[in-house]
Amino acid sequence: MTISVKTQTKSRWDDLKPEDMTHDEFCQEVLDAYEHGDDPVVIDTDKIVSKAAVKLSGQVETAAYRGVTEALEKYE
């Protein structure tokens, strides 16, 4: 039996497949994980972005201050 997929999909599959497994073995493993997975993976991008913004805001402010200060010193 043959399964037709786009070239891009085949490339992704090949990248993910471990070298020591056949395509069939890897396919079986993926299907088993899909069928027997307990909970779907949910990625809350809003939560990630808000945490990153809080964490990085001080660093961004400091970097901006240093950049402006350095530019003013160079071009005064």
C-alpha cells in the first residue's frame, strides 16, 4: 500500500524518524501515541507571551537605555 503526501510532509517525516527505525515502525509508534495519548497538548500562547513580556521588559528597557546613552556619547 502506498500513502501519497506532499514533498514537504515527507521531508518533515524523514527528519523526525529515528535512523534505527523503518518507516513502518515509526508510523506504528506515531499512531499508537496518537490513539493512546491521555490528553491533547494545548499551548497557551497568550500565557507564554505575557510571561516573556514581563521577564524581558526590564532587560529591553536597560538595553534601550544603554543604546541611547552610547549613541549620545559617540555623536556629541
